[in-house]
Amino acid sequence: MTWLQPPGVVHAMVDQTWQPHALQVDVPPGAWGGQLRGADGSLCSAQKSADGKTLVLRYVNFHQSTPYPLAPVTTLKVNLKGSMAEDAAFASATMWTLSSDDPLAANPPGQSRKIAPKKQALPSFGDGTVLQLPANSYTVVVARLA
């Protein structure tokens, strides 16, 4: 019997939502020092589909230091300015979040889905959307244009 551990689940989430075109991600100065990767280890990226109808956002809410302090619950405000999707009408958006209170947690044989992504349909999505992200989490949002 085999099953995925949390790092393998992240790889599966990336594989299932991969899009071929990377988009520029700008982080406001002061938020993380103006870099894609935050000083605390947090990371964000964005991609779109070849036909331009699907947008994927990824966010890692994680602290790199040891002894693995819990990254705090956070919010992320989506800013689509300059992305050619800023005025887009999205028909649907889904958010998958993988998180655990223990960054070293694993899925034991009797609970092979103990740490698994939780799926949530977003009631709306667009420029200015605020996402609530759990502590120590990996989040993927897939939004489709109308």
C-alpha cells in the first residue's frame, strides 16, 4: 500500500493545475521587500492557460526558519492590474488549500488523507478579491473566464 505524504500532495496539486504561461508577479515594496519570495519563506506565482481563459494563482504561507515556527493565518489581496485580466469577468473560481498545524506532520497508514487539500468554491473572484489563507499552507486558486 502506498499513499502520498504532504510534499507529494503539493506536487500533485501543481501537476493538476499547471498552465503553460507564467505571469509576472509583483509584490508591493515593503510587503516582502519587493521580491517574489518573502523574507519569511512565503512565495507566490501566477500562470495562465494557452487560450487565456484560465488563471492560476499559487501561494505558499510558510516560515523557513527552524524549529519550524507556524506561519500565521494571513490574507492575500489579489491585484490583477496590468495582467490583461484586471477587468475580466470570471465565471468560476476554486481554491484548494493544504495545511497543517504541524509542519512536520505526515499521513499515517490508517489515515492516508489526514493532511489533504480542502476544496472551496469562491463566490466571486477578480481584481481586489481578498483570500483568507490558513497558517502553514499551500494554496492554489483556479479561475476561469466567462
